[in-house]
Amino acid sequence: DTEVTQTPKHLVMGMTNKKSLKCEQHMGHRAMYWYKQKAKKPPELMFVYSYEKLSINESVPSRFSPECPNSSLLNLHLHALQPEDSALYLCASSQDLTSGKETQYFGPGTRLLVL
Amino acid sequence: GNSVTQMEGPVTLSEEAFLTINCTYTATGYPSLFWYVQYPGEGLQLLLKATKADDKGSNKGFEATYRKETTSFHLEKGSVQVSDSAVYFCALNDYKLSFGAGTTVTVRA
């Protein structure tokens, strides 16, 4: 089973709201990722967690706050977003980061609209 | 740094036509190579992969061979169906997943 699940599927929020995106995998993977994808573009890496610790932050604004409560779950907390943050947010996981060449498996994404 | 270049789209084909999408890469190390597919309104799905030179990845009638001498990983399918309409991303992983720009493929009945 190579399934990554994400909730919600769609989210509409105002610029003053606080919301969270959730991601879950049960493949025993120890690396998890958040990506942002704008229309007609490839995904852009935001954050990487390895063994529940933040490993990479690609200079993402602080209005995005990741959290990895355990090895199966990854959250992305959103606060005071801007309309330009509207995008598809993708979660991915991989076995780990040992070789640097691992296969990443993606979830279906959360489509976020910021009004 | 590492980079991936794939052929510009969009590509429009008739059903049962042959599909090829060119992908070349630049890497300082020895990356793994991937093709991901994104159907309308969905996330990315792994289509196939190859981890070393001369490996051939295959899935659902699609094939790609890791060519180190030409730094290429071209995607091919012999007979496309309407259900193959999607955006296809070539990618390499060498401590960071780097994507090509994506190629939109539309198959007409």
C-alpha cells in the first residue's frame, strides 16, 4: 500500500482565519514533505521532516507552521494567509532520507483558496 | 545544481497514437529518475522510476530508460487512450526532488 491521505480536500479561508491541513501515511515512512503547487507549475518544496524533526525549511513565511506529532502524521498550520497563498498543497512521504534518492509518494492534495 | 528539462507542451494526440515525452537532466551525482502523472484535479501519482544507469522503468504501458550517456529519461507509450490525458512530470532525486516544468497531454477519441 503506497497511500498518503490528506484532509480536507478543499479549503476556503479568509485572511484572518486559522486553519490546519492534515496528512497521514501508514507505510512506515520516516520522511514527510509539504509542497505547494500553483496552477500549471511543478510542485515547490516547503518543508521536510525526518524522524519527526524538521530537516529542511525552504525559507517559507512564518504564516505557514508545520508540525509532525508522530511518524504517521504531518500537519500544516495556516494563519494570516494572503490571496497569493491560494494553491494546491501536497504532502509526500518516503522511506527516509538516507540515500537522498528515495521515492516520494504523494497524497491527493488540499486545494486552498484564500479570500 | 541539478535540473530537469522536458519537452514543451501541450501535446495533443489521437487515441492509439504513439506518445513520447523527452526529458533530459543535469546532475552532479547519480540521481534516481522518476515520471509522475497528475490527472485533472488530483495529486501526483508515481508512474515509474529508475535508480541506476540502463534501468528501465515500466508501468501501465509506459516505459522509460535511464540513459547516463545522454542524460535522458524519455517517456514512451505505444498506444495511448483518452484516460492517459494528464500532466506528466519528469523528476530527479539527489537529496532534493527536482521537477521538470510538466507536459500536458490530451488524447482525443
